[in-house]
Amino acid sequence: MARERKEEFRTSSDTVVKRVYTDQDLSGRRYDDGLGDPGDFPFTRGVQPTMYRGRLWTMRQYSGFGTAEETNRRFRYLLDQGQTGLSVAFDLPTQMGYDSDSPSASGEVGKVGVAISSLEDMEELFECIPLDKVSTSMTINSTAAILLALYVAVARRQGVDPVAVSGTIQNDLLKEYIARGTYIYPPEPSLRITTDIFAWCAENVPRWNTISISGYHMREAGSTAVQEVAFTLANAIAYCETAIARGLAFESFGKRLSFFFNGHSNFFEEVAKFRAARRLWATIVRNRFGVTEPSLARLRFHTQTAGSSLTAQQPEVNVVRTALQAASAVLGGTQSLHTNSMDEALGLPTAHAALLALRTQQVIAYETGVTDTVDPLAGSYYVEALTDSIEEGAADYIRRLDDMGGAVTAIEQGFQQREIHEAAYRRQKAVEAGDDVVVGINMFTESDQDSPKPPVLRVDERLQARRAEKLRALRDRRDNTAVHAALDTLEATARGDANLMPSILAAVESEATLGEIADRLRNVFGKYHESFNF
């Protein structure tokens, strides 16, 4: 027998991988209970009976840079090339509740996403894009309520009834405390804003996904696949419990919950991760929340390929990484997909790189045959064993979090943060030791001369000054009496317990800016500061 390459093979979640799998490695689940048909509880094999035989996933490339006008051109270009949904990246000032002319925005305007400060900006972002014809995902959290209000206000100005509008806001603050850091307010008022959005959308924008509960950023920070599933679903439990405690019935918001996962590099583990997440969430909804309607237990999710896996060295190899990661998401049953561009380790995607990333999805969809049957890897001894292992590991983490008092308490104690940091450290040590191979980094390397870099998109450094002038002009011409009255009403609402969304919508329609609205909420809620040390 040939000698094996390693003494032991393991997945990213530290699961030992056996040489071969047989039926003895299955958990003994009966088909109806553990798998079920596609579209049937517990949705291990997919949330729809026909899956991609009936409708392909939404091809939703994440885009945004510079000004609203520039990003609008990129949106329209990608739609012309066959993209089927929009996904907006906002710059850091917008994410953190600062206008482009704020001193706190200096050096960051338009750099990692589009700069949005006003209703005028939002109108420019969606110019010539009918909001009743396209769905839009917005990666925005602390200021999610403001961006949603801006979007609804634009729809109204287009003559579109908000009941016809569809899309998603991320609106997931708990993962910001864990991994990403674009939080403003402490957890309690953040959860209030989140559940205000649940309630308001149920009545006014019923086709809108009110939250995208995100494991993606935790995986980018270094979590394992098991941690990604566990911490994402634990956060989902916290949101649901908060909404129920505020008097909302699960039935009123459950169908509009969506999830967001990472498509990482360990191919079969990723396929199994998506299947395990569906089954575990369905079980949680039924057993923890007592919900018997199967449709309310469907875990619908968007996937983005792993930005953290991309390398500045040999960037064209990133096309291969992305294609395989995207294929794992499709084989795992994703409802929506973003494929990263090959140049993202160097800068924002150029139009050429973004188009190639979109074409990657289109090749998978139309040329490979993987969409012709539902859950084609079901029944694989290895995939089913991995699915069971991930589900069991994630369920164990959730039990530990429950024992600590839930996800929010654990976040405040730094538990999830420590677990992720330790996993990231182990991974980095394995790369440095050569135990985990990264092509172009610790094996199969080339010199800079042998690996030319593609063109890099640069944001004009004069953008911030132009944005500041545009905001000054807006403040000069608007009805400032009406703006201040709307902001006063918003602040009074925040000091009480009424739903914030009507006051936020009235403020944006009065032409109050994002920063002005966020400042009034900061006045009431304060700012969050981490209080633990690693």
C-alpha cells in the first residue's frame, strides 16, 4: 500500500477525514427524518422540490464604489450582462452613520463601497432601475433602518408601491460585535431597531427580507465551518426571542428571515455545511419555537465566495478558487450567490474582473449540468457523514451558548470572539508550517516579475471634497425647519418605545441626511465600546 501524504487528514473544523466512508459511517437516521425529499422538512436536501430545475439562484454581484452615479453605471452594466439581482456595498462612513463631509469620514469616502448620505444620493444610485422589477440586497447593519427608509422613499418617488418592492437588508448587529466591527449602538437598542424593522416591514413592505443573519463575516475572521453555522444560528435564535418578547408572533416575521454564509475552500465540507445548517435550523424552529408550519422552518440563504482565500500573489488563480467555492454553494442549495472577483486582494473589482466573476456563475448554471438534479451529492457516505458531524458540532456550541445565557450574553463576555480568534490562529500556524497549502503563498510560488498584477480600480481622492460641496448645497436648498422638526420627532420616538421606522422614513423624506439621523439616535442610545480583553 502506498504511503499516505499525511499522518492525518482534517477538515477546517478539525474533523478527522477517514480514508474511505461506508454505510457504517452514517448516523442511522431514517430517510424521512434525517433527509426527506427536497422541499420537505427538515429541508436537508433543499428548500424547494424542484430547486434549480425550476428556477436558478439569483446571481447577485456585490458592487459599490465612489459615487452613486459611478455605482449606478456598474449596476446597469452587470444587469445588461445577465446579473439577476443587485447587491450594494456601502463605504465605511455610510456603514458607521457619518455623512461624507464629517471629519470622521476623512480618507474613507467611497473607498470600500458607495457613499450615500441623502435621499438625492439614493435616487442617483437607482436611476433608471425600476425598483418593482429588480430585487436589491444591501449589506448594511447599524444604519440598516435608514438605508431601508431611503430605498422605500426612492420607490415612492418612482411611483412604486412599497408592497411591490423586494430585497434584503443585512441588519445583523450581533455578528458586528463578534467579527466585523461596524456597530454604533449597544446591543439592546440595536435589537430594538432590528425588531422594529421586522414589525414595520410585515405591515408595509411584506416582500422584503428584514434580516440576513450572517456567518460570512465570522468565517472571514477565521471561524471554522462548525463555528460559522453555530454562531449564525445562535444569533438567529436571539433575534427571534427578542421579537417574540416584544409581542411579535413568529409567523409574522419568520418567512422573511434570511441567512448569509461563506463559500469556502474545503469543497465537500462546504456542501455539507449548507445541508447541516438547513436541517439544524428547521429543528430549532420546530422544537424551540413550537412552529409546526413547515414553510416557516425553511433556511433560505445567500452565499458569497471566500474573500479571505484570495491572494494578491498570482491573482488569476483566484478565478479557480472562486469557481470551486461557488460550485460548492450551488451543490449545497444556495438561493443567491456572489462570486468574488480575481482582483479583490488588490483593490475594488474592475469592470472586467466583475464580469468574469459573473460569467463564472453563468458557466456553472448553464454548462456543467449540476443544476439538472436536486441535491446530487445526497447519499454520498462522506457528505452525509460530514453533514451529521457539522450539525452535531454546531448543536453542541448552541447548547454551550444557552448555558451561558444566550448569544448576546456570550458576546458581551467575548466567548465567540475568542473561539474565532483561536481558530484563526491555528489556521495561520498551519499555513506557516506548510501543513495547509495555499498555492502561491507557501507552495508553487513565483517572483513578482513572473506574476504580473492586473489593473487596479482607484477611487478619486478628490471625491470627498466634491461630496462635501454637494451636501452643503443640499442643506442650503432644503426646508431646514421641516428637517429639524422631523429629527426632533425621531429623537422623541427613540426615547419612547414606539416603532422607529415611520419617524426615520419621515426624516429621510424631509431630506435629513443619514449622519443627522444617526446622530439623533446616538444622542439617545449612546455608542457601544467593547469591555472585554483577550
